[in-house]
Amino acid sequence: MIADWWWLAFDVGSGIIIGRMANNEPAVAAGPISSVAVVNDQPLPGARKALILLLIINLFNYIDRYILAAVAAPVREEFGVSYTAMGWLSTAFLLSYMVVSPVFGWLADRFSRWALIGVGVVLWSLASGASGLAQGYFFLLFMRCLIGVGEGAYGPVAPTLLADLYPVAIRGKIMAWFYAAIPVGSALGFVLGGLFASEGNWHWAFLLTLPPGLALGIWCFRMKEPQRGLSDAAPARRSTPADYLTLWKTPSYVLNCLAMTSFTFAMGGISYWMPTYLKEERGLAENIATPMFGGIVVVAGLVATITGGMAGDKLRARGWGGAYFLVSSAGMFVGFPLLLLMLVTPFPYAWGLLALTVFCLFFNTGPSNTALANVTHPSIRATAFAINIFVIHALGDAISPPIIGLVKDHYSFKVGFVIVSLSILLSGIFWAWGAKYLAHDTDRAPRLFDDQPGFPVAVATESTPAKPI
């Protein structure tokens, strides 16, 4: 009979078995539910629909982020500001994003995550559209801050939904598809912005993001909340304040945050200024530099993100417990010298080196975020992602664009790129270090609070959507 169950839940406190048979008949014994551990090796109902929606939202998320990078030149000329001031437009967004993320992460551990995402998407869409109405620098700066608030309600929450909908065995591949929106959305942002990258026309690049953003936000309110922990064999419980201290006692989580921070410091600054660098220091035409760079990010970044996630899953299945970190560190160690070589290689040969660099740098995206989900208990996972977001942006791409802008004001983009690129090498070291802890922390995460008191919650079935905790 056990083979006929498509999922099985066991109440460790009373020995009660709760589940649903293959014939879709509920099998629930009467009695108290205190701590429920679930065995589930298949995606939950509605998983694919949720993945598609979250992927599209993530796509527009990064389109919006990188439109500004593509239109930076006409914006700077129209408003008459310095390169350093333009760098602060990116930093303002990231500051608000990282500050509010922990707040929304805490809320997402307790309330409906789809509702939080819907509010966030609507807010950032309105602010993005309003950016197109900006007639001065400080209004645009304020809109970038509001966009950060909206994305703060989405960034730490979306991965936790996917982690609850998909089992650990294929989570790397799923996360890779979700984060594939980063290179594609970034590139589309460059392309869309490039189409309007002239003084007086750049406003349209922001205005066009408003209608689809609002539609996606409204769609979120129609989605059903999945039960937390079903795909992790973890008891369904509400977190307590003491639970969050376990994050700092999880070596793979801490080292992953350090590695992602180092990587984000370099990637955020370099990607923000790359189109301007190609035009102003390498002498490439506007109609070549931005579309070509965008195309490279789409192709190389997309292939690398998906390949990295699948490689991590394959190696993990073959017994490599630290696979996700080993894959990530390998990309950094190879990408670092390729970036330096690209900076001194003439075009058109430099395009090939740039493509290889982008491929290597995006190779970690799926594996590193999958590791974040796998080493944290479902009851604190949203907050864990939120803390990660705060750290990687506060010490990463919130400060690197103005640093490169400042170096450019006195020296050159090339010098600025070399300075910040050293952190790529540092990220590889952190991931290599964390590999030895990853398997242990992953196995430990679902059972982390088994012997601690918590607030029990009911188990959802296919026909009964879970209510917010």
C-alpha cells in the first residue's frame, strides 16, 4: 500500500499518518497535529503554473533594472549630472531594496506570499512607469527608491515558493530556469533602453514597462498558496525569533552569502557601466555596443545559468555533496582571468572573450541560490533569502557603481573594472571553502527544529489550498 501513496505525512508526536491515496481519496486519521514531516519527491500541484508566472515577473524585474544602464548617457546629458551621480541612481534602488527585503522576508514567513508579491509587482510597475515622466534628477532618484521597495516584496519571497513546490532532487534545475530571467531580462533591458537611448526619447523605455507589470501583479492575487515544507520532509511550523539565529550557525549559508556578496560587487558595477565603457573608451558605435552586449548576455548568460543548475544537480546525484558550490567556484576561477584579458584585447576579438566571461560569471546563479534554499528550514527560508539580499547588495552592487563612476571621473573605466574584479576571485575562494559543509547543512535543514517548540499548522492537500500561516 505504501507504494500507492503520492505523498505521505507522518505525525512524529502521535504516530498519526496523514496523506492522499493514488485514487485521490483522503486518508487522514483523527487526532492532534503537532509536527508533520512530509516525504514528497514530485512537484506539487500548480508548480509549473507558478514557475511560469514567477519567471515572467523576474524577467520584467531585470528588464526594469537594466533599462537605466542602457539610457544612462542621454539621462546624464539631459539632467547635466556627473558619472558619480548616475552611479547613485543604481545605488538608491539597491539601498531601498535591501533595507525593506528583511521586512518582507519576515512577513513572508507568516502571511500569504502571493499577496506580498502582487503588492510588490504593482508598486514597482507604477514607479517604473513614473520614471518615464521624470523631468529632473531627484524625481528619478525617488522613483528608483520606490522600485526598490516594490522589488523588496518579491526578491526574497519568490524562491521560497519554488522551494516549497519542487523537491530537492530537481530544485537546482528549477532555480536555474527561474534565474535564467536574469541574463535574458538584463539583456532585454539593454535592448529596450537602447532603442530609446537618445535625449528626449529615453522616457518611453520606462513607460512601456507599466502595462505588463500591472497585469502580472494582478495575476498574483489569483494564485493559491502552497503548504510550506512539503517538498523538504520538514514539519509545518511557524518560526520563533530564536530560529533565525541558526542561520549564523550554518557555515554553508554564511560562506554562500560572502561569496555572493563578492560576486555581486563585481558583477553589479561592471554590468552597469559596460555599455558606456564600450562606447566611450573602446570607441564602439551606439547601435553596435548596446545591442551586441545585450545579445551576449542573453545567449551566454542563459546557457550558463541553465547549464550551471543542471550540472549542480547531476554532480549532487553522483555523490558530490558540495556540488553546487564547486560549480560556482569553478566559474569564478575561470571567469576572472578572462575578464582581465578582455580589457586589453582589441575588438572584434574582445567580443569572444566577453562572451566567455559572461558565461563563467553566470554559471553560479542557479547553484548558489539553490544552496540557499536547501540549507534553510522552510519556516525561516524567506527571511534567509531576505538577509542574503540585504548583505549582497549592501556590500556589493549598492557601492560598486559609484566607486567605478568615481574612478572614471579621475582615471578610466578600465582601472575601475580591474579594481572591482578582484572580488570575483574572492567569491570563488568562499564557495570552494563552503563546499565541505554543504552536504551536512542540506541534510540537517529539514530536521533543524524537530526538538524545539513551534506553532503547528495544518497540512494542505491538492483540493484544499493552504491558508497563510
